[in-house]
Amino acid sequence: MKKSTANWLATADYDLQTAEAMLNSKRYLYVIFICHLALEKMLKALWAEVRPEYPPRTHDLLLLVRKLDLALPKRDLRFLGLITDASVPTRYPEDLKGMVKEYPRRTAASFLQRTRRVMKWLRCQPPLAGT
């Protein structure tokens, strides 16, 4: 495994642990934001392992999936679209109270659970399998 791949994976795992800590501390908007970040880093780990160039500087998870030619299950593709759309408003809420209401614990916990599922799927892909 390339050193850059290992670093992307380590930071993705670190971010996933941070999302869990944010859920436990009731910072639900940050759960969404950090889950998105963890998924982005997992995709960039896969990119780093299979491509010679540095991963693109994008936060668009679906773009990364397309460029990597991944065949994710449809439910996971829908989730990646959903979390990509949620990542900017949770990062920069124009109406904090409204956003907090839109992303309660139940929703944040669901995002975290689905993030774990997608990250597990990505780790099982041949370039990363066994890491």
C-alpha cells in the first residue's frame, strides 16, 4: 500500500471516530459534516492507491465515485448524494436553529450508521481489501 493511501485511510478512520464523538456530545450538525469528510477521505484513499495523480480537490462524493468507476449499491449512491448535499449547509448554516431542528439525533445517528456501511464497502474493494 502506498504511504499516501495509508494516510488517507488513517485520517478517514480518525474522522469517523470524531463523528461518533460528536454524536455522543450532541453536536449533530458536526456528525453530518464529519461523516462527509470521512467518506471523502476514504474515496481519496482509493484514488491514491489506484491512480498516479493526487486526488482531485473536490468535496463532491458522487464525482469521485464516477471518476473511480465504482459500482456502489444504489442505496449507497443515494446516500452519498444526500450527504454531499447536506455537507455545505451543515458546515455553514444560515439558520443555525433551523439546521439543528432539521438534523436531530435520530438523523445524525442514521447518517453515521450509513457512513460506516459505505466505508466498510469501500475498504472491501480490491485495492484496499485487507487494510
